[in-house]
Amino acid sequence: MIYDHPQAYELACSFRDVSAEVDALMTWGGAARDVLELAAGPAEHAREFARRGVAATALDLSPAMCAYARDRAAGLPLEVVQADMTGFRLDRRFDLVVTMLDSTAHLMTLEDFVAYLGCVREHLADGGLAVIEMSHPADRLGDTPRVSNAWSVDKDGLRARVRWGEPGDELDPITQVVKDHVTIAIDGGEVIQGVVPYRFWTATELTAAIRIAGGLAVQAQYGDFDPEVSLGSPHAWRMITLLRRTG
């Protein structure tokens, strides 16, 4: 239900500095002529690429998200595709493929993750780069989470209070899936609630999935969009992996 409200979802995530993040992605990706954003949701990053003149494609499974992204991208060089990130074919390759905001947490099984990586590999141009942004493992394995699950945001005259997960939302130690109860309360407006299943992936599981998928090699890993922050740094709050196509 949360993903049926793309404007509210975009508002909830507006604490992110999308422009600065795209700066980092463009630095890592070099002179990328085209970019593919997978599980793009409202396609904030793809739209920012398009505003900078980069030919962008945003892919998402949600019809509501795709419709919203098309509407918001009017006049920009952005194509929106409704498809599953584990099984799509666009018959072309891209200089840069990105998956942001821990969208890989929607991949519930190793088979799903390997299928996703296979699609990434097949859509990467020679010399192209893939960037996967995931939550930091310390959020689930550490004593102190790296990010808060409750925050407030203001954007375009709207204010929202967001809670992504409740104290009773426990990670299943067998499946590594947690069903997060999410609330987005817009001041003077609606209150949107829903349950979002998330699969927690460790760093070693990510490494294993990459090896099983084949054709991709890790170039670097960072704990932030600032490459000076290593994955092991106490200041790291994300697990960002850069992949190159091999063979």
C-alpha cells in the first residue's frame, strides 16, 4: 500500500540529497552517456540524471510509481519501464546501472538476487559500472543502528512524520525477513500505513551472490557516497558496492 502513494513516498525520502548522490554516481561512472535505474520508485535519481542531459531509463514494478515518474519527468530525456528487476530485457546496454535506497531488500531469496545480478550484467555496456546501495549490516547486526527509523521532513510546503518500522517488527532469524510497519503522516493531510517486507542481506551473502551470478567483479565498496568513508568506518551508514562487467 505504501508504494501505491508515490508522492507520499517521495516526500518521506526527501531527506536524501539526491543531487549530491548523483554527483558521486557520475564521478564513479565517468562520462556515462546513459543510465538505468532499477527498482526506481519515483525515479528521483533517474530524473536528476535526465535534468543533467544524461539519457535515463527508470524501471519499476509498481504501476503507480511508473505513472508518477512519467508525470514528473515531462520534458526530460527519461524513459519509464514497468518491469521486474529480476527478469527484464531492454535489448540495449547502459554505461551506468544503479539500484538505490536498499531496493535489493525486496529480493527475498538468493535465486532472486542472482537473477537480478544477471539482468544487471546483461544490461551493462563494456566498461560500464553498476552501483548497488544497500543498508549497512550494522543496522541489523550491530548494537547501534546507523540510521534512524523515525524522522520528519519538509518539502514544497508539505511536512511529514515518518516511522519505518515499529519496536515489535523483529527480523526472522531463519528467513532474514522483517515485516516493517510503516506510517507516513502528512500534516493536515492523510495518514498512510502499510507493512513492507524486507530481506536483510549480509556483506558475505552479497559477495556469494555476485560469484554465483558470474560476469561481475567488485571494484570498490564504500560506507557513504563520500568515497573517503570506508565500509568499516564507524561513520559508514550504507553499503555501496561498485561492480564492473568482466569477460
